[in-house]
Amino acid sequence: MFKILVPAVAAMGLVAFAAQTRTPTYDVNAAPVAMGWHLSHEGTMAKLAYGVANSDQLALMITCEPGRSSVTVYGAVQPISPRIIQAVDRAEELDPLSGGDASEVRIALRDPALQSLAGRGVLPVRGDAGDFELKAAPAEQRVAANFLAYCGSARV
């Protein structure tokens, strides 16, 4: 009798446990996700982005190919530099992610604004809210320095 009763009770318990519906709990008091500097690679292209990790929430992204003398900067804010070059001279289609607020520019790899990010942990930028600085923690500063070194290398 116990040979049949024990497995039957166990099976009923498992069915009852699996049938329970659970509603996810959300913490409305949770702190907002912090933005920071993140490095990724796509083939030989390196991407240094300031935003929320693993998301499309970016203030700016800097991309490069090794051995090039300039980088491409894309986003709602741009480095403050007199040497910024608009990447595209023709009218562009609206970017669906930014609603047309983002722009693309080129800047020299050795521009003081970029060097400041790696050396002092500060990138001066300009956006709709005016001029401000994007700061980098010491570990992020090293990531930025490694990014610039990779971009300036002859690796392919």
C-alpha cells in the first residue's frame, strides 16, 4: 500500500506546487541603473560606450578600427573639441532609437578631449542640456586608455 500511496502523494504535491501562480515583485524604490563606460568588440571594431550596460540606453558611443587616426562618435552628446568633423555631409534618415536626436561625428584619436578621458577620467561633452563632463572611475579610465591604445595600434 505504501508503494502506491507515497508516490501518489508526492506526485500530487508536485502538481500542486507547479500549479501555483506567482506574480513577479517589483521594487518601486529600487535605485536607477547606473550609467558608466563599457568596452565591447565586434570583429576588429572596438566600441567604447557611455550608458547602461547591455542596453540601448547610451549617451554616446565611440567606435574605431585599429590603425586609424580618427574615431567615430555617435550619440546625443558629443565631445567638446574645435576639431570635430561631421561624419556625413548629406541628409540622413532619422535614427529610430534616438528619434533623430543622435548625430555622428569624427574626431582625431589624439584629440585632447579623448586623451582627457584616459588621462584624467573626464570627457567634456556638449548636448541639448549644455556643456558638462562625463566622468570615468579609475577602472573605467584604464578601459578608455586600453581602447585608445587598441585604436592606435596596427592590429588587424
